Amino acid sequence: MKSEELLDLVLNAISERHGEDAEAYDMRGISILADYFVATSATSSRQLHAIANSIIEACHEANFYDYRVEGNHDSEWLLVDLGDVVVNIFSEDARAFYNLEKLWADGKRVEIEED
């Protein structure tokens, strides 16, 4: 699956679970780790895990199984590594604290269409 297709899959899954303030950065040619980095916020632990599960379910529906999830049920930050797309799902406080978007400032911010 192409990285652009994975990104669309991720953004749709985030939208379905009402992830807040989703941002995606195109890091092709800048980072050797991934083509796209994505961050979104959740207002509760339940929503945080629902977003991650929605991404995983969408991957399965697309017959994509090459992913890893980091974090546990107590985490305020879950990372879903899809290889070419890395997704960070934060509680609002954790996102403000870590401010990962500053690390991606050299990348091109991807326009995300609102529902």
C-alpha cells in the first residue's frame, strides 16, 4: 500500500472517532523514518484507544497488517507505526507537553479536509 493511501486511511479513521486537531506532515526527503507523521488529540482515554482501534480496523479491512502499536491502557500517548506513516494519538495534556509537531517543522503540513 502506498504511503498516501495509508495516510488517507489513517485520517479517515481519526475523523470517524472524532480525533481533535489532527495534523499531518509530509516528511519525504527529510526523514528516513517515515513519509508522514500524524498527530491527533483525544479528550479521554476511551477516545484515545478508540482512535487507535479504528486505525487498526481500517488497516485490517485494507489487508494491511504490517504495523505496531506502542503504549498501554494507562497511556496518555499511543503510537501506531504503519511503517511509512507514524501516528501519534495524545491526550490533550500529553500533546501540549511533548509538542512533537516542532520536530516536524521542516516537513510540509498536509491539508486535511474537514468533514
